[in-house]
Amino acid sequence: MKTEKHFSLHEIMSLESRYRASLINSLGGFKSVCLIGTNNKQQQTNLAIFNSFVHIGANPPLIGFVVRPDSVDRHTLENILETNFYTINHITQSSYKKAHQTSARYPKEVSEFTASGLTEHYEANFFAPFVKESLIKIGVEFKEKVDFKINGTIFIIGEIKHLYFPEDILNNDGFLDLEKAGTITCSGLDSYHTTQKLARLSYAKPNAEPNEI
């Protein structure tokens, strides 16, 4: 067995900042990774990759994500607070490199759609742009901003207004087969992964083994 490595809090805080960020970001395991599309009132589009999405509830349908401290320009956050609308777009194996490129710090007047080679697309007169290359696209309306005092991060909660996906990934019970859609996942800040399903299990009950469904 390989030797176990240990870091105390003091040792973690003593690490070089980028090393520490890479280490701590990878601890949460595999995460959803999507592109957020926004517009400002001057019709300047923005596209940015995020990996901090959280399901908030289904009634009403709410989804949240984390924005890092507002110490530098955060064009996605600025546009959401200005217009109240944004899109969340799943990433596939064919587009992950272009999606990753949106994390570069472009000036506000440069659209990451153009810089990355991805295509802005509009549906149902929704204000914010979707990513045409994405198979699963979500139109969201901003509902609540939560400021975390502990580290200055910001939590954005939105309500799902529109949902687009390939019809053949929808199961009879409402489950979306994301693997069939080719949605990828990530770990840390820059490692992208395809998925392989082990099984879906039945609703857990005391004193009963779950069944595969």
C-alpha cells in the first residue's frame, strides 16, 4: 500500500496559491460543468464556464451556482444582475476545448462566443443567448443573490424558464440520460471526463436492498 499523505490546515494555507487552489478544487470529486451565456443591455454577449452548479429544488425548478469574489470584473455576474436572464448549457466531448477557452480573461467588449468558436443561439424570444452546440440548454431567470461573508463568494439562484434537450434521452419517469446525451463532467479546475453509468437504483427503504432500475 502506498504511503498516505497528510496536510494540516496550517500546511494547506502555506501552499503556493495556485497549487492550493488546484488541490482544494479537486476534493469535491466529479462535478457538473456547463457554460453560462449572458447578454448586457447593449447586446454584448458573454460566455463563461462554471463547475459549481447545485440543484436547489424542483417546485419551483431552481438551480444555483457560485461566483468567485467580486474583486475583479465578473462579466457573467454583472450581466445577470443587470438583465435578470442567463442560460446554462451542457458541454460535450466535441466542444470541451472550446468551452475551456471561455475561462480566459477577455475584455468585456470581446465575446467569448467569438473567441472560442462557439455559436450564440436564441430560442423563444429569450433574452440571453444559448450555445448552439449544446444538446441540453436551460433558460434561467435570476431570483436571488446570496453573499457568503466567510470568503466573499456569491451564490446565484435562478428559476428554470425553458428547457431544451434531445427527446430520446428522456425516460418514462422523467429521468434525463445525460450519458446518452454525451454530457461530460470535470474534476478540479481543468480536468474533463466522460462518464460510464454503473446503475440506477430504486428508492432506498429501511431493511430492503435497492434494486437496479
